[in-house]
Amino acid sequence: MTDREAIADLWNQIERLETPELRGVFDADPSRLDKMVMSEAGIRFDFAKTHLTDTSLALFLRLTEAVDFEVKRAAMFAGEAINVTEGRAVEHSAERGEGKAQSVDIARASHARMRTLIDAIEAGALGEIRHVLHVGIGGSALGPDLLVDALAREAGRYDVAIVSNVDGVALEEAFKGFDPRYTLLAVASKTFTTTETMLNANSAIQWMREGGVEDPFGQVVALTAAPEKAMEWGVDETRILGFAESVGGRYSLWSTIGFPAALALGWDGFERLLEGAAAMDRHFRHANPMENVPLRAAFIDQYYARALRCQTRAVFAYDERLRLLPSYLQQLEMESNGKSVKADGTPVYGPTAAITWGGVGTDAQHAVFQLLHQGTHIVPVEFIAVTEAGDALDPAHHEALLVNCFAQGAALMQGRENAADPARAYAGNRPSTTILIEDLTPESLGALIAFYEHRTFANGILMEINSFDQFGVELGKEIAKSIEKNGAKGFDPSTMALIDIALGDI
Ligand code: F6P
């Protein structure tokens, strides 16, 4: 058998796996909890209520070997150009201190510049700053937004608004709460060419001018891997915080793109975030496949995608502070692994990334959980909860939150028979994973996000795809530019009519 045939054979075996009955798995294997619950960096990953068994695990471990997981993992940390379609290394872990020595040094130097600028801002070098208006989109907004929303609620150092949408309503809303004289504008764009971000940045400059700021560019910081473009746009070199081209947009919150979080949390908080991520890096980098948490999670993702043909996976944060996690994960997972070809350009075998969706508990219970319990789709669910309460109210709040979270996982698995009244019956046997964090701190959030990054990469390795390009976003951008330049002519009748009705002659 060639290597290729061996991989195809393993996938065939995975697809033909029998689905065990979840209710029986604990009786069948009294050591299931030991085998299927893993702990790393203060986070408990409970995979016990999934259908993964010793048999399927063994097959995935063979697949891991067949696809050279360990070689590919080492290549990423060694700074090799594993993003083959763009000829680039993948070095977000270097931002946390794990990777090629030279890249780690470059990341440290760029963090040192960021720290110096933050100190200067705090010392009043840019005048009195009360508000931070961060404009960026995709990876240049989702990560910072998650960090600020999760960790800086009480820090109270600055009011931070992160604006991504090109819809002016978003920017106007941010303007309402801010005084332009005391606003620092952070323009975050890896390429510094993204249309939405540049339009928002230009409108923010105009708002500052109209608000009486004589030199608005004096209150601008650029976060980018294209410093020359930021300079061309008007930012002074001393306020351009660069980062390496090898840090992908959706993996960039650790770089200077995390500037608003570093400002809002304070430098110590930002460093603690990096340390938490580095702990997960070291685990992913060195743990053997059997004990590797992100890899185990990827096995489960692949099991549901291939063996049970699940098209979606749902993530519910049972913690208000993590309400932005599902949208952050949507970009991370879907932009990374939503591909149809492998890294070598040949068609991918079977379905790739599941569609990631989700929300916040307990809200989602009263909105979408009906389908999870009784619908015809099987949706692997991921619950994320935090043991320590984030609020200081009556402990009944946090208790109710956790009780509900755990009850949902149990209900999905157990189900309930009701032969007399089928509308009230629950099939059960529905899978879930519970991620339980001791306390939501910069360290634990850093470790959690790094876990998701490595899980995404591990999924990519198993599917043999390049998780680090995103050419699928380009065609729509090109067509939008062409419409802006040449109008509706040449498009299909439906598109032409829409443009004509809503935009007239553009
Ligand atoms: O269009 C997709 C994308 O390229 C993402 O990958 C990226 O995070 C986002 O746009 C923003 O890009 P930039 O940081 O270059 O503005």
C-alpha cells in the first residue's frame, strides 16, 4: 500500500465506524473519564460525552502518523514555510515566545516597541487620552474585541470601541460616546489596504478634524505588517507598530494587533495573556499524540465530520465575558479550514471545516436548543464554563449558570423516552464537550485561544490542507471593486437590477 492508499484506507475505516450509544459508554468502560478528560493550563477538557472510543481513537492515532503530524507540527514551530500557497512561515506562536529563535527575537522587539508607546501614551505624550477607537476588520478586530470584552470590563483604564463594519452606523455609534479631542485612533490592518478599514479610518480622521483636533494624525497609531503603507497614509513612523508577515490575520491578536487590549488591560495583563498561550504552545508542541489536547479535539471534530457527516458544530459560552468567542472562532475555524483542495492542490477527501456557530448560555437555551435536543440534525455541542463567578451578585446567578450548562450536556446525552407522546420524547445520544476553566484570567484566556488555534491546525494536518491561506475571500472583493469602478454593466440581470434600484448610477 502506498502512503496515499494507507491514508485513504484509514479514512474509509473512520467513515465506516459504528456509532456507539453514548449512554452505554461509561458502563462499557469504567475508566472512560480518565481516558477522555484532559487537563492543561488550568482548563479541564471533558470529551467523555462524545462518541470517540478506544477503537476510533486508535484509528485516528494511526492517521496522525500517516499524515506526518509530528513532522508538520515541528515544521511550524521551526518557522518553515508551511503556508505553501503563499510561501510563508506560520509564526503566531513566536509572538508568545515559542518558535524559531530569530522570530521570537523579532516578536520581542516589536512587543518592546508597543510597550514603550503605551508607556508614552500613559505619560501623556499624545495629550490626554480617554478613549481608544480601534478600526480594523476580520482578524484585526475579532481577536482584540474578544480580549477587551472578556478581560477589560472592570479595568476601566480607557473606553475602548472596536469598529469593523463599513456600515457607517457602527462608526457613528462609537463617535457618540467619544470626544475627538481625547480619542486615540488605532488603525489595525495587516495589509493596510483593506477597504472597509481605510474608509472607517478616513472618516474617523474627518470626525476628529471636525471636532477641533488640529493634527488628527498626531493621535493615530497604526498596527500593521505594512509600515510603508501606513506612512504613506500619514502616520508618523514612531507610532507605527509593526509585526511579522508570518503572523496570519486571524492569528494576530498576540502581535501589535492586540494593542487596544494591552492598553485596556495594562502591560502586565497582556504579558500574562501571552504566557498563558505559551503554556498551551509548549503542551501542543511536545505532548505525544495520545496526550495532546488540541489533537484530541481535532479527532472529535473529524469523527463528527466524517463518520457522522455532521455539517455544523455549535459553541456555547456559559459566561457573558466570553460572548464574543463564537464569532471569533467562526473566523478562526472557517477561514482556516473551509477549503476544497489540499495543500498539494488535489481535491480534499470528504467534508472539511464544520460550520461553526453558537451563542451564549443560558440565552441560547431559550432560542436554539430545541433543535439540538429534538431536531433531525446531530450537532456536536461545545460548552465553555468558568468555575469562578465573574460577578459579585448573589451566588445564585453563577450557580444557575453552571447548573444549566451541565444539565444541557446531560440532557443531550441521556434523552428521554416517551412512546405515548412522541412530541415530548428526546432521542438523546447527542454529543457534547465541556471545557471548564478554573478562573477567567489573562493566562487562562490565552491558553484557551491557543488551544483553539492549535486544534484548527491539527484539523488541517489531518485533512492535509493548508489552514493558513484564505483565497476564498478574494473574488467577492474583486467584484465589489469592479462594480464601484465600472457600475453594474456586464453582470447578471439579478445583480444589475439590485445595483440599479439601490445605488443608481455609481
Ligand atoms: O478578507 C479576509 C481578511 O484578509 C482576513 O483574513 C483578515 O483578518 C481581514 O481580511 C483583515 O485584513 P487586514 O488585517 O489586512 O486589514
